Amino acid sequence: DQQVKQNSPSLSVQEGRISILNCDYTNSMFDYFLWYKKYPAEGPTFLISISSIKDKNEDGRFTVFLNKSAKHLSLHIVPSQPGDSAVYFCAGTQGGSEKLVFGKGTKLTVNP
Amino acid sequence: DAGVIQSPRHEVTEMGQEVTLRCKPISGHNSLFWYRQTMMRGLELLIYFNNNVPIDDSGMPEDRFSAKMPNASFSTLKIQPSEPRDSAVYFCASSFDRYEQYFGPGTRLTVT
């Protein structure tokens, strides 16, 4: 039972263009979502989050959008840079629990 | 701050041997998490502690796995006996009363 799904294993974009990474969830109790970025041979690092009371959260080049009715969220990176090349994980949690449920990740490649 | 420290970074062992993975969380953090990452299952939570007390161990795959947190600055994940299907990257993460978790660099375990 995969509660968080990232259906695109990989994505390739040109430097300077927009990267859009998608995530779907099935657990309607989730009320907080996070994105993590992971470089090879390193642990995931927190990138940005959003509460279910919002539909958008922005931090510099990174924006997360939440569509609760569709149980869908997306991460937009504008403009994309080669240093953004990494695996991106989406995670959800519910009701103040510290337990995060992760998707399997999307590998983003930004080409110079 | 040194971040979350894990040791060893790489472990190669033979089937049937005992394996002990170690983690030092970030000083002041009160929650500690053990994750396993595989290609098939992605990043899955095994167990987490709050104030050194195990809160949720529902992700521990079987009795061969055990985890302890004897104090606020140290935790171990033990596999006894190890099997080839335990081969994975094991991450430790810590947090302080927040959803954002800080991950260590991981231990890559290979069981032959």
C-alpha cells in the first residue's frame, strides 16, 4: 500500500527552464507535506514544506503547490540549475505525528 | 554542528553474521528515526524514538531487527542474523519537535 506516489522515476530539463516534480497521495488524513532533496552518497536534506491549510508555499526558486481535492502536490523549480540535479522525495504526515511517509523519489537531471 | 553521524559508512558482511549500525543525532534533538532505502521499497521508516523511548516500531521487518537508544546521543540498529535481502542503505535522522528531519549520510550494508 503506497500512500505517497511519485510516478515519474526521472525527469530531464534544460538549465534555466522550469522543473515540475509531481506527487500523489492516497491518505486523506495527511495534513502536512515535505520535499527532500538527495545527492548521491548523502542523506536526504529538507527542501520545503506545506501545510494542508495552504495551497502554495514559496521559498526562493522553489514553490510547492497543494491540490487537496486531487490529493496532488507539485514542486516547481524556476529557473532550474545544474546543481539542482538530484533525487527529490515527497513525504506526507498526519495529525502532528512525526512519522513521515515517503514516495520513491524522482531523479531530476538539469542539463547545462 | 556536525550533523547526524552514522557509522560505519559501508559494511560488508556474510550471511548469518550480526551487524550493528550506529547513530549519533544532532545535539538537542529529541526524536530519532531509522530508515531503510532499497530500490524496490524506496525510503521506509523502520522505527523512531522520542526522548529515547521507542514510539513506533511497526516498520521493523522481523525479529532479526532490533534498535536501542540508551541515551540522547546514541542509537544502534542491530540485525542478527543478517541475510542477503537486508542489503540496503540505512539512514538515521533526528529532529526537534518539528516535522523537518535531518538525515545522516547513511550506512551502505551489503550481506553476501
